[in-house]
Amino acid sequence: MVLYTALYSAQNIQTALFEIGGYPSLGFYSNAVAYMGQGLGSIASVHLTQRHADSKIMACASILSLPFLLTMLLPAYRSVHLTETHWWYSEPFAYSLLLATSLLNGLGQGLSQPSAGHYISECASERSKGLYYSIFWSFYMGSQLIGSLIAAFVTFDQRYLVLIMCLLAAAAIALFFGLRPPPRKKVVKSRLSLQQSCLAMARLTVDSRFRLLVPQLLWTGVSISYFSGLLLTLLTLSTPSLRDALLAHAAFGLGEILGGLLIGFVVDKLGSKRAILLNLSLLLSTFGLTTGYLTMLRFNALAIFMCLLWGMQDSGVNTQVQEMLGFEFESATTLHFAVYNLCQCLACFAFQLVQVGLAGHYLVYTVCLGGLGLLANGTAYFFEFKREHPHACMKWVFPRFLIII
């Protein structure tokens, strides 16, 4: 939570900050490059976790986030010195430096996130999987709430915000090195080369059971591209105050907490099938509210509820996906979470680039994305769970419902 309070608050404001600092579209490119690096890191994580503990990988990988946060000082200082012509403010230098550190940051997250997913699966049991993953996700994405509030109250000078985030990241790195392996941690004896790890990931992707999850895994990346690159931009369309927009965006972090806990409860008490149906309902509500907001473009309670629902649907899908990866396969390893992270990153990278060229057509883009989200998340309903079976009526009705759409 401490690390991602720093990272996600920086990620959420970077598009606006880069625009103010005179670097248009750099925020979208930075996010895209970060997720490309995260995808590459995911591939390497399968190879490294065979030789090192998950806790050690998370600790070492977190160090790579610090250069990205430090280089955020460049646009922050440029925003208050717009008339300066120093070479370090030039676009070629700024773009090169920030994209390079974004790639490093992505590599670090690509290494640590699959390890984190596997770490939680070894801490939890079959009966507590929903609880553990919901708590993990609530703390992880609850950082959005804290980060948005911090950003809202230091908007008078973005330099202070970046410095605060650097200090938070440094504290988080120190905490990570105190993380111990789970009591039930097992030493993996097999050794795969990097090439063999890539082949294993490819084979898993086309596995008959796993491939039903692939559209949903890709959707998690599409969701990230929207809330990290576009949601704050949409809020600023209806209010000139960045502080008001950030305060409304804090509801997104609250939604991440509530959605994760809600889905965790549903998974443990009612089953994953019902969790999928709840996620589809949240998704439909989210895009319905977002469409309404874009139609009116007024900064009111609707904007706050829109952000809240975006957080709930995002955490709901990710919590449910992670518990499936951790417990629905015979031997859940870092490999499963690495494929999840890779799919997520590829989709986020592609859609960040799409958003660069939207040219204000946000309403059409949002409506199309909503339809895509329903299709992508609906396929997971037909996944063969260990302890659950599709209801005959839903198995018959749902494919026809998709065809109608």
C-alpha cells in the first residue's frame, strides 16, 4: 500500500502534470512504456522465482520504482519554470529520460506482481482464498484513495507532491526487505531456462481451461488504461480545479477497497459463478454511469459515483481472477500469475496508445469499451470450476445473449 500510494498517485497525475510542464501526450506514452516493461518483467519472473523466494524478488524489484519517481521532478520543476530554456528541460532529453525510467519501473512491477500473487496463494487456504485476495487487493489499490487525497491537498506545488512520493517509495522499499516467506513455502526443484519459461507461458495460454480466462485477463489491462490514463482527464473536462478532480478521483480508491471486499465475500460464501455475475452487473452499471456523465459533463455527485463504480468493477474482476489463478489449477505457480500480468500489460499498452489518438471522442470510445467489457468478462462464466458447475438455464441463455449483443 505504501509503495503504490506513491506509484499510482504519480501515475494518475502524470498526464496532467506533463501537459502543464509542456510535454503533451507524454503521460500516455509513459504509461504505455511502463506496461510494456511490466510484460517483459512478467516473462522473466517465471525464470527468477525458481531460484529466489517471492519475498526477495518483491523487495529487490521495488527498488526499480524509485528512478521513475525521481525523474518526475523534471516536469514538476518545469511547470513552475516554463520560460527556462535549459537543455535538461528540452523535449528530446525529457522524453528519453522519463520513458527510460518508466520502462525500469515497469520491469520492477512485472517481476514483483506475479510473485505477490503466488505469495498470497501460499498464505491462504481453499476456505479463505476470497478473504486473502480481497484484503490484498484492498490494501494494494486502497493506495489510490490515499494517493489521490495527498495529490489533492498539495496541488499548489507539484514538486512537493513528487518529493512526498519519493519518500513514501523509499520507506516501502525498506519495509519490503523485512518481508518473510510464508510458513508453507516450498522450495521449487525444477529449473527452467528463460526460453523454456516463455514456452511454458505460451502453452498455458492455449490450455483448454485457461484460455476461457484470457479475455478477462486482457480486460484487466483495458480497465487500467482507462482509469490511469483517461478517468482524471474526463473529470477535468467538467471542472477547472485539479484539486476537485482529484478529490472526486479519491472515490475510485474507495471503490477499489469496497469492490475487493465484496467480491471476496461472494467468492467464499456464494461461489465464483455468482461473483462473475456480480462483476458483470458492476461493469454494466459503471459504463452506464460513465456514459451519463459524458453526456452531461457536469461536475456533481454523478462524477463521484462514476469513480466509485470504476474502482468497484476493477477490484471485483481482479480479485476474482486472482483467486481463480491461485486455486482453480492443480499446481498454482508464479507461471499463472505471470501470464495474467503479461496479458494485462499487453492490453494496457495497446489501449494507452489508442487513447492518445482519441481527439475528444470519449463518449463513442466509452460505449464501445463497455460492450467489449461485457463480452470479455462473460466468457469466464463458462470456466469449469472445481466445486461449481454452470446452471443449465444460464448455460443455454448466456451464449444467445452474447449473440444478440
